[in-house]
Amino acid sequence: MFFSTLGKHRLAYRLKQDGPESFVFVHGLGASKNSFDRCFDMEAFRGYTLAAVDLPGCGESSRPDDFSYSMNDQAELVLKWIRGLALARIILVGHSMGGVICLYLAEALGRQVRAFFNLEGNLGSENCIFSGKIASTSWEEFESKGFEEFKSTLRKTTQENPSPGLKNYYQNILRVHPRALHLSSVSLAKDSCQGNLKERFLALPVRKWYVFGERSMNRSISSFLDANNIPYFIVPESGHFMMDDQPGLFYRMLFEALGSAHNRP
């Protein structure tokens, strides 16, 4: 694990340098870089540089109380981190909230982005499952009881549905900074409802795919993608955390999509 100091922020990240093309992985709300741990040991990624970051307030990164935790400001931090690593030919992989941050990154990085895989990233209010509930409470209410209630509900959910992805997410939530979780949710919900995310995703001049878990597929989003000829694929026997639930299958499908578009050798 490495750390990058950006002003008052200290971002933890994992890096494996092995080629001129770089996969940049951005996790979802309250999660961490360990959402993408599996790929670092996969033979399929030999010859690629891999970089996964803990967003502020998550994982091993710093937990400032005076940071906005807005999507824009978090994206700006990740952008500085990417530029500090001098990554050039980039394949963005963003999960859930990380999909929104990767949308900001794709807009800022332009031609440096070779492709973008949006893993059930927010495109509208229909994606605000966890974030919408958190954002509907004030910080004072969330701090006093909402965070504990959220953890309790999530724990019960993992008991009813003991999938690898949910288990890992619960463990990450146990160490997230509550203020980061709340303010990120507020900003994510606002962007999802008012940020024209669908239009911005369509406008990206890069190869892009949306990815669903079979058990968490959103028909409204798939209809939007169909209507606009945006390719997507569905990972069987997985939920929202498809990269944890079915890592081998998920990454194989990712490379199949990438190879069909770019003739990967």
C-alpha cells in the first residue's frame, strides 16, 4: 500500500506497475480499494498497470471533518492523484458512486481515457438506494443514530444474503468516517437528481460500457441504455458488488468487451 499527500489530504492506494496502459479503479459509497483486490493477482492483467485508491474518509485514507466530500471535490483529488502517478493511457473502472467520480474524471482527462466501465454507477435518482436514505437525514440525526441504524440494517442484510460483496461492504462500512458517508450521500443524491448524469455519460467521447449484476439489474437504466445504443453486460449470479460476487467471471467479461472493441492481443 502507498500514500499520496495532496495538500491536507492523504490518499491510500494500491499500485502495480506493469505496462503503459493503466486500469484506474474507483470504489463506491463507503467502500474501499479492496473492492478490486482480486484483479491484482490475476494473470489476465499482466502487462497492465493497476491503480486503486481509497477515497477520502474511506479505507486507509485521511478522514478530514472540514472537507466537502462533494462528487466534484473528490474527483478533483483523484485527478491530482492520477496526474501525480503520471498515468497516461487509462481505462476507468468505477463502481456505484465511483462511477459518478469516473464520469468527472473522463470529462477532465479527455483523450487520456481509453475506455470507461461504469459498474452500476449512478445515472439518476433510481440509483440512490443507500445514498438516498442517508441523504434524507440531517447530519445531526445521522451522527446521533442514523449511522448505527444503517450499520445494523446492513448487518441484517448480510445475514439474510451472505454474498461476498455485501460481506466486504459491511466490513468497509465499519471503518468509514461517518461524516464522509453522510456528505458523500448528500452530494451523490443531488448529482443523481440534478446533475444530468445520463446526458453527460452519453456525451463522453470514449468507449464506454455499463455493467449490471444479474440480481441488481435496474430496468429503467437498461431501457435508457438500449434507447441510446450504449453497450452493457450483465454478470450472472451476482448483485451490486459483482466484482466481489463473481470476480473471475466479471473480469473475464470486462476483457471480452475491451477486446472486442480494441482488439486486445
